[in-house]
Amino acid sequence: MTLHHAMPIMIGVLAILAIAYRYYSAFLAARVAALDDSQATPAHRFKDGQNFEPTNRWVLFGHHFAAISGAGPLIGPVLAVQFGFLPGLIWLVVGVCLAGAVQDMMVLALSTKRSGQSLASLARTEIGRPAGIAAGLAILYIIIIALAGLGIVVVKALGGEEIPMKAGTRLVYPEGAEHRSRIFAGGPRLVSIPPGTKYRFGDAPEQTMTFFEPFDLSVPMKSWLKTAPDGVGVIVPEDAKRLVPGSAWGTFTIAATIPIALFVGLYMYKIRPGKVLEASILGGVLVVGATVAGAFIKGSPLEPYLTLSRDATVFSLAGYGFVAAVLPVWLLLCPRDYISSFLKIGTIALIVLGVVAANPKLEAPPISPFFANGGGPNLDGPVFPYVFICIMCGAISGFHALVSSGTTPKMVDRESDVRMIGYGAMLMEGLVGVVALIAAAALPNAMYYDINIDLGKRPDFMIKHPDFAQFLKASERDPDGGHDAGQGAAGGAAGKAAPSELAVMEGDVRESLHGRTGGAVTLAVGMARIFEQALPGFRGLIAYWYHFAIMFEALFILTTIDAGTRIARFLVQEFLGRAYKPLGDLESLPAAMLATGLVVFGWGYFIYTGSVDTIWPMFGMANQLLAVIALAVVTTGLVNSGRRKYAWATLLPLLFVGTTTTTAGYYEITGKFWRMVQAGDKVRGWLNIGLTAMLLICAAVILATAAVRWIKGPAAAVEGVAGPAVTKA
């Protein structure tokens, strides 16, 4: 057992987290936040049985953890493995102890002491009105781009794709095999490519990949596959696209959770009112049943309706987000939260136990010699600063500040509970991020990159990185995952390439996995392999493990889309209400539908026109800049309350996160986004540049205003804080 195995790393991480909670959080509680149980919390002062209600700290811990722990800590660490496992691991552990948990706890403490005010309201109260306006604009944009970042993960996991094949490359069929063409009225020519076909995009051995499964190739009607001049294979024409079907099993499972959540809502509120635990257990059982039932979709009459294209998946997701944000919260949002909370806690426990039992070896290098300086398939930038915006939730997440200044401070029973709820829940999320990183890092290198290199970009990517392609070949796993270098497998005995581990996995789980970028599929494969290794006698369940993992990830993303779209709707109505008062009426259905439509169009547009490598960095920058804003607010709160000497506890993480995020913003604006403009994609390029610049300006306004107040020293709050908070943000 070495440090390249999961067990020593897990023990070390658990020890560090325990020490941080025992000592650092105690220091923050006693000296920095100055928590005082003699002070009545907003839950007691404004108790109304609806928004303000004193809650047992263990119950509130569960609520808070469920609210902050979405898909972010699962996806970010998976994508960051391209840099090697060590940078992400260090950032997760150090970041969560000294930055993320500090932010969550201090925002919760400040909001609790300030009548449960929201982050935007706190910015206005502690720093000034300009800061409050800038914070409101920043929060609205951040929510929209966050929903786009999470939504595209679902689209990549469930939706089909049309992958461009590079013109001039060739397809070499197995001996005796040939293709068949089908022509549809008004459509392109579909060519059925036989299994075992080799795709050659260069002369070197590493510039070849093998398709072990048959697939359809879409060819324009005026084009056809011509035999190569040397008689070996056929030449791929212009505008040819490989068609990858969507996941009917996964779509069925996710779709089934909607009527299940509706049924649970009716059960809790109408059929058996108050039976929350009973309804939640019933919902959990039904969701697991839906996962099992999904296995029977393939070949059934439902399959064509559930095999969605990319565009159909985007529009379905947008339609769901619109309806969910308009429906009463008790009908869909609340029951989905209950179901997801049970599944979240149970699945995280399973993953941790699986890692302990399997103790997998980490196949990823500590630091990648190929992508540490940039050029990786998930993020094109260098390890600094991109690992810090790739991994947000799990280390530090500004989105958490919205929860810590949202419902949670209105439910705190005693101020001392803030320590366990704010700091402790964030440490738990950091642990989730570490486990996700381990699951991805334990995958064979070829399997990881087979999933995370976009098939449409693969030829150019391999040609651009020849040393990396040779590395995969030398490790007996060539770039397509085949074992051409080692002919000992069954397929190799016959002189053919043995199916790669990913190709075997595709057969086991009955899904297309190559090129499924976005992180969700990578994590699901990693989780399924860990469960298989922990329970070696149950390999036949690997398809169910995989689809359960996909459902687990997608369910929490949909929960975030539910709540996030609704929160953004409140913000939009607040802004619209200033122009025309009736549009700000939260009880007005037309006003709610208009605001919801604008929000859904915003994040839907980013998903429809973007990709993981463009949206995820934007999500990361937005999220981390919100953390900078939150840390500026709590730092100002410390100065205003006369505890300036402890301001370093929040100021140091503010400076670090602000530096890394601003650097990433500069790289994105001058690099990727400017290249979009130069390539002719001016609308998207200038829009991305404008939105990123706007967010940087909002953060700069808040920091500049806060710095003035820091220099002036202790002062009374800008606006009074008496009375319950009413801001919806």
C-alpha cells in the first residue's frame, strides 16, 4: 500500500478535517465570529412558524448540507484530474479548511446577527448602497451561469450527439465487412459502419482508434464514402457526422423522478399530512425502482421517445426548469429536496465505504507532465489558476453564501450552532469532493481520456499532443483504449485488437461512453468500478451501479435548477418591479411566468450555444467571484463590529481567491473568448467577454467600497437591521 492508493490519502484527509474542525473552527467561533448564546437569534425574535423557526441543529445541519452540496463537488474534481490528482487534492483540503468553511460559517454568523439578511442586503447594510446594487446584479448573473454549468452536465450525460468527423481521414473496415446506406426523404444519407472499424487520422500508430460498436454516419446527400487511393479503407467526406444515440435508460430514470416527486408531495401534504419520513422513504424506494426498470427500456416501444438528441435534451431541461419554478414549492421542489437528501446521504456513505473496501490505486499521475501548463481536454489553461476555478464547490463556493444568508440563518436555534452547521457541513462537502477525485483518478488513464476527449476534436487533439498519445500507447492502452500493444487478450489471440476496458464497460452498461465529456459519465464509471471492486461477486450489477450514479448526479442538478431558477425569478421580478410595479408582484402568475421565462432563456441559451470547456470556466469564475464578494462583506462586518484584528481570517482567503479568479478572467477574455471573436463567432465571443468583464467590475466596485470602509475603521451599519429580512436573494 502506497500513497498512490486511496486508503492512506483518505485517512490523512479525514485527520486534517478533524483537526481543522476541532481547533480552527473553535477559534473562529470564539474570537472571530464571537458567537454568543445569550443573544436571541432571528428564529426566536421573528418566529412565525413559516420562514423563521428555531430548528434542532442536527436537523438544520442536514438541511444546510443538502442545500449546499449539489453536483459541483462531484464534477469539478473529476475534470481537474487532467492536471494530475495532487493539485486538486491539495486545493480541496487546504481550501475547504481555510477558505470555504470559513466563508460559509462567517456569512451564516453575520446573517444570524443581522436578522437573517440575504447577501445582497448584507452588502448594502455593511458596505453601502452601490455595493448592494452590484451584489444583486452579480448574484443574478452567477445563478444563471451556474445553472448553465450544471445543466450542460445533464445534457452531455443523457443527450445524443452529432460528432463531426474530420474530412480526409479514413475508415478501415474489418476484413470481409462493408457498410450499408439508407436514404430518408429530405434528410442526409445514413451509413451503417460495421463494428471493429478503425478510424485513422494520421500515419502513426497512436493516431488510430477502433470503434468496437457499430454506429451510423450521417453523410450529405451529394457526398459519399470513396475508396482510398491505396485501396485501404474509405475517405470521410466533408460534413460527415458520427451519430451517438442518447441514453434512453438514463432519461427514463430521470424523467420518472418527476412524477415520483409529485406523488411524494401529494402524499406529504394531502394524503398523509406530516408523514415526512414515511413519504421520503417511499420516494427513495420508487427512485431506486425506476433505476432498475430503466434496464427494460431498450428494445421497448418507449425507446424511440426516450432516446433524445442534444437539442431535445436542452429544450426538455428548459421546459422542466420553467414549469418547476412556477409550480407551488410544496408540489415539486420540497418533495424532490426530501428525496434527494436521503439519496445524497446514502450514496455518499456508499462511495466512502466503497473506497475504503476497494482501496483503489490512483492511476492518474500526481502532476500531469502533459497538461500542467495547459492544453488539456477539459480546461485549456494551466494548472494555475484553472484548478482553482475548476474545483469550486468542495473547496470554496460563493453559491453557498446564498444559502448561508438564505433560509439557514432564519432557522438557527442558538448562535453556537453556527459552528457545526456552517463549518462542519462545508467540511463534509470537501470530503465529497475528495471522494469524487479519487473515483476519477482511479480510472486507467486511457479510460479517463477516452471519456473526456471530445470525439469531434480527438484527431486534432492527438496530433497536437503527440507525446501524450505515445504515453497512452506505451502504457498498453492506446488512444482509443484498445490493447494493440498487448495481444494476450482473447481478441488479440486472433490477431485483432482486444476491446478496451471502456469498450467492455460500454457493453456492460449498454451505453455509448466514448467522448461523453462533462464529468458526469466519468464519475459514474468511476463509482461503478469502485462498487464492483468492493463487491467482486456482483459484476452483473455494474449496469445498475452506473445508471444509479447517473441518476444520483442528475437528480441533484435538477434540484439545483428547481431552486436556482426560482431564486433568479425573485431577483428578476425585483428588478422589473422597479420599472413597472405589477411585474414585481410575486403572487402574480403572468409576472412570475415572464420572469421565469427570461431566466430560463438565459441559462438555456448558454447550454444550447456552449460546451463544457467554455461554460465550466465561466461558472467557476462567477462562483469564485461571488465568494470574493461574500468574504468582502464579512470582512467589512468584522471591521464594523470592532474586530478588525481578526479580519485576516477572511481577508487572506479573499486575496487568494480574488487573485486566482481575476487571473483566470484575464486568460479567458484575452484567450478563449477573443479567439471566438477572431474565428467569426462574434456574438458569443463578445457576449462572454462582456459578461465576464461586468462581473469583474461588480466585484471591483464592492471591493473598492469595502476597502474605504476598512480604512475608515469601525462604523455603524449603513442601514438599520431591525426587523426580519425580506430580500429574496
